[in-house]
Amino acid sequence: MTGQGAVTTELLAGSAAARAEDGFRLIYAEAFAEPPYGETEDDVSSAFRRFPAQVRRRTFRAASARTGTGEPVGMAYGHTLTADTVWWDELTEPVPEDVRREDGRRTFGLMELAVRRAWRGRGVARRLHETLLAGIAAERVLLNVHPGSAAASRAYRAWGYRKIGEARPGGGSAELHDVMLLDLR
């Protein structure tokens, strides 16, 4: 655990993350109800239908941020991409084969990172990101970010991510997202 002020971040393996699901759900629901996302309770339920399978993945990891009293403040989670990932197939324009090649170890997929409004602007997202990625063996990190979320896009760029394309996550009906890559080498 690392602490800064009243907020502590902690790395969680699959089973611990599974126990933190209610807090993660609360954070997700609050953060992604805001523009530009506008997610509803149905959207939250849909997103968390995948969570039990995700936490069972061998390479799954999560980071949690909580106050000293245990109140959930932020969360981040993801796992390495398998060789047969569909992530690259969702891009609107193909990327070169050497970029899209996966082997189950090369790329960590950052699935979610969110901080509740009252704790934003205090470095919590950066600490969650650092906690989540500390010690991973992957060469790079891949994520999707809604281009309408200027603060998130700015943060990712400040942390070294670069836009490599656009995608409609989860299929053709989703809004267009920027696909960003961080080289860890």
C-alpha cells in the first residue's frame, strides 16, 4: 500500500479485486454517469457482468484507492491481452501486423481507471495507474479513452501514452474512442 494524505492505494490480485467489486461498481457508476459517458445503471450492470470472468484471468490485476475510513475513491484494472484478442479488430483503421501482434505477455490492457469527482485533481488517478503497472512484465499498455473526456486524454498523454487509432469498443454501436498506447520499454 502507498498513502498520500487521506487516500491510500493498494494493488489487488483477482480474489481481492472480486471482494472489492461493490466499491468498484460505485466508483464506475459515479464516474461514468457524467458527460461525455452518460452511462446508466443498465450500462453499469452490463460492464460488471464481465468482471467475474476478468478477475479469474491469471494476469488480472487491480488497484484500489480508499480513504482512511475505507470509502472507495478510485479504481483501475486490466490484464494482459491474449494472442487471440479482438481489441485490435475494433480499430476503424488497421495497424501494422508488428503493432497488433500479441502473445499473452506483450500488452497489458487497461480496462478501467476512474476516480470519484470529490477526489479528482489530487493525483489519485496517477497513483492508481502507477500502482497498477508497478512490476508488470508487459512491454506496453493499451487503452481506449472517450475523446470527449479531455481531462482523461490529457492525463494519459502526460503519462506518456500516444494515440495510435480509433475504435468502437465492444462492437459497431459504441461511440468512437481514441486508442492509446504506452511503451514501457
